[in-house]
Amino acid sequence: MKSQRNISEFILLGLSYDQNIQIFCFVLFSFSYVALLAGNLLILVSIRRSPLYHQPMYYFLIQLSAMDICYTSTVTPKLIADLLVERKTISYTNCMLQVFTMHFFGGVEVFIITAMAFDRYAAICKPLHYVIIMNRTRCHLLVLAAGAGGAVHALPLFSTAISLPFCGPNEIDHYFCDIFPLLKVACTDTYITGVLVVAFSGMFSLVTFIVLFVSYGIILFTLRNLSAEGRRKALSTCWSHITVVILFFGPVIFIYLRPPTTFPEDKIFALFYTIVAPMFNPLIYTLRNSEMKKAMRKVWCPSLFPKEAHS
């Protein structure tokens, strides 16, 4: 632990050294973060104040929106603030906290996306038993399990990070603290540690992606037995979910499922799962969802639905 105390802060090298690019990124990411917060809060409030809240799919959707807000808020505000300063620093304590919260909220989000896939599987492949399978008690248990799964995923990575000795260079070639950039500046041989991180984090992402891919494959295969209208509605929902899965898991697998090293492109790919995917999730889930759009109109424009509002 003594070697760790030789460093009290890290210097983040950020996305770019070019001042013009930093100003452009400041404007872009500030807009993106506001849009992300507004979109996900809109979903949260709209579902919570409508009858859709009692449907499992929308119950999981507000959990996903909450995780999107928490997940991106561990990184994005710091990134935006750093774009305005020349020397970007983060304390050792905050760096370790960022490692834990990033992987905790990210892990919870992965399990919630998996729960949403299970919900669609039950709705389409087991329609007669759907109400029994996806009762509210089971939905609560799945969310609790997602929280426990996020902790199980984050704690080993956090323990790895705080056990690393830092005694020399403290420059992290990234815009936030993550396990691979930290391994690069640790003053010890981290090859074995890196392999363990890949086995734990990378394989976790890959296995989850394969499970989701297979489950949606089964769902799409089952759609052949539905009516044209039922098939259209189910496809609209499933394609929204599949888009979210690809946006989130693609970059994550690229970064974590490979030999323990870092590339300059990592920062660009990290933007996809820290900012881009959480920002587009509200659009993906609402633009092609007539029930969601109707619920939002009823909540925010009640004058258009006087009978429903009166009742």
C-alpha cells in the first residue's frame, strides 16, 4: 500500500490536445448529456405516471433509463469539465471510485437488458403463461438480481485496481479511469492481471451477448407463427432491443475481449457505450413504439385526451 500512496492524483490526457477539437467536443458532449438526461427522464416520468408501468417491459425500461443516467453520469460531467481546462487531473480516490461505479452501473445495465430479452421471450414464445411468468414479484427479483450481478462484476475489478502499485508515471491516456489504462501505468508486471481482467470482464460481455443473440434468434424464429399484425408489433419491439444490444455490446467487446493493452481508438469506442448508447436509448425505444408515444402524449398533453384525463 505504501507504493500506492506515492501518487495522490492521476493526469488524464483526454480525447485530444487540439484546443479547437476540445471546444467542439465540449459543445457536442454538453448537448448530448442534456439530451440524454432529458430523454431518459422523460421516459421515467411518462411510464411512471401511465398504466404502462404495470407492464413488465416498461417496468424494465424505466430501470434501464435510470441506469443510463447513473452510468453516464460517472464519466460525462467530468469529461465535459475537463475539456475546458488544460491540466486534467483526478484524485486517486475518485479514480478508484470511477472504476467501481462504471463497472457496477454498466453491469446492472447488462443484466437489465438481459431481463428485457427474457421478458420478450416469455411474451412471444410463451404468451399463454406470460402473466404468470412475468408477475411483478419476479420482475422485482430480476431487478434485485441485476443489482447483485453488477456488484459481483464490479468488485473484483475494483479490488484489482486498488491493489495495483503506482509509484512512477501518473498519466492515463484516456478521458476516465478504467482498468486497462491503469494497468499500463502501474509499476509492476500486470500481464497476468490483465489476462484475468479479460477473462472476467471480456468473457462476461461476450457470453451475455451470445445469450442475447440466441434468445432474440429464437424469438424471431417464433414470430412465424403470429398474425401479420402481431408479427409487425413484435418485430418493432425486438428490433429496438437488438439495436440497443449492438450499440452497447459491440464497443464493450472490442475493448475488453482482447490481449490486455490499449489503443488510441479505445477512447472513440468508449464514447459509444458511455455517451452515445445511453443518449440514443430513449429515441430507439420511443420512435417505433406507438404505446410509448401515446402514453407520453397523455401524460404531457392531457388536454388532447379529456376523457382519459377526467377518468
